[in-house]
Amino acid sequence: MNFFRKYIFPAVYGLLVYFTIRLLHDTDVNQHSWERPFYINAVEIVCSVIVGYMAVYLFQRLFRYYDKRWPVQLSYQGVARELVILVGANLLLANAVFVPMDMTLHRDWAPWYISWADVTDINMIPTLYAIVYYGIVRSSTWLKAYVDNKVQLEKITNEHLETELKFLKAQYHPHFLFNALNTIYFQMDEDTEGAKRSIEKFSELLRYQLYDQQQQVPVMQEIEYLQSFIELQKIRSSDKLKLQVDFDQKLNGQLVYPLLFLPLVENAFKFVGGDYDMLIEARVEDNQIDFRVENSVPQLKQTEKKAGGIGLENLKRRLDLLYPGRHSLILENSGDHFKAELKLEYER
């Protein structure tokens, strides 16, 4: 294949240019090229083959020059610039060989004369074939540039998303720490042993949060984490709290991103009041995990506003990044009750 491309193809290219010119010219003047003297056809064929080798060599040099001079980036400006240089160089080569050849071969008929039809054919046909050759040879280069650009864009986008997720994680951790430490603080004066146990529980929760939030975990790990968090929060909750927790037994190996259910539970404990009713439940429905939290709230005008704090806003953005088009988050405040329902399409 390399032998053909290097030694045979240039001759074929030159002959293709020659016979196309010859066909158009003979058709235009109603002439048969084989009726001309043999030496004229022989000279034209030899010159066309030489032009073929010179043109292919010139094109390859130009392609190497393009790659060295300009970075390969797919753009209309880049293609146009390369084509202008290639066509210009090809025209210089064609005119430098074919015009003197044509004028010399027709000296007996009209010394140093060349028709405009010949000039047009000599310029148009090699130009068209040069453009076709450029399109075929450089298509792989431009395709590679297109793929590289797409990969680079995707890489930049992923890096941006990873950076934003890390920022959200860093933003959420102080929020969690403040609430957990506040719970232990109130426990220290009344129940020292209980505070110690709470610190142990808190350390387990914190250890889990150190996991990379961009790696999925079995949902059962999230459930166990939530159960530990609920036990910790019950310590500082009012004795009037009526809590119902119900996790579907089918929740086991489904994969989810961690710490997406926690803000809903934390928000419920933070704003529970009124009748002190609270419901936390999770179900598996049609390839979806349906997580729902409901809690009664005190009759305060600012409850609805406060219920959408850092934790929930942070959660909304993480859901957009981790589950684009594959989640549903509903937040409803009916006056005396606040309901949050999150549906995620899980992976098996």
C-alpha cells in the first residue's frame, strides 16, 4: 500500500489530470487526440506524470507545514487558509509546466501562442483535482481534530463539574458539623456518658462523609447512615416528637450517590414543631427510589423561607449535576406540614 501511494499514485494522479483536460479540450474543439502526432501526446503524458509526482510531493510538504505551523483545530478559517495556500501552489506548478509545454508543442501552428480555452483547462482541472485530493487526504486529520476537540471539551466540562461538586461538598460539611456539634453541646451538661456515645456516633457519621461523593454506593449504606443520624438527632429532640421511620426491605444493592437523602432528614429535624409529627420513609418503585420526609411545623410566617436554606439549595445543585434529567424533588409547605419527596433513577 505504501509503495502504491508513494510511487504509483502520483503517476495515476497526473494521468487523470491529463486525460480530463484532453477530454474537455477535444470535446470543445471536436478533435480526436489520437489523430495528432505521437510525439505531442507522448510529451504531454510525460509532462503530466512529472506534474503528478511534483504535485503530490508538494501537497505532502504543505500538509507537514500546516501541522507544524498551525495547531490542528477544526475551523472554517483553518480549512480555507490551507486550501488557499494549496490551490495557489498547485496553480503555480501547473502553469509553470503546462503553459510552456503547450506553447512549445504548437510553435509550428502559431509560435508562442496559447488559447484562453487551454489556459482555462490548465488552471481549472488541476485545481479541482487538488481540492478533491485535499479533501480526501486531510479528512482524517480534521476528523481527528474534531474528536480531540470534543474530548477536550468533555474533559473541561467534567473537570468543572468535579470542581463544583467538591465545592458543594466543602460547603455542606461545615453545615453538618455545626448541627451535630450543637447537639452534643446540649447533651454535655445533662448526660456526659450519652455525650460520649454521641461523639462516637458522630465520628462514624463523619467518617462516612469523607467518602468521595462522586462514587456511587449501595443504597443500604445510605440507609444505615441515615439511621445513625436519626439516632443522634433524637437525643436533642423534644420528648413530644412522634417519629415514624419506614425503609422498604427491597432497598439493598441499588446504587446511588451518597449524602443526597441526608439534607431532607436534617431539615425535618431542624424545623419540626407544632404537633411534632415526623415521617421518614423510602420505597422502590419502577426502577426509582422514592424517598419522602414529612414533618409538622410551627405556625410561623418565616417557616417556609427558612426551610429552603443552605442544605436544600446545596442538594438541588448536586442533584442537577449527578442526576441530570433522572430525578424529581418536590418541596411542599401546606402551612402546618412540610413535605419533601425525592425520586432517583437508580443503577443496578
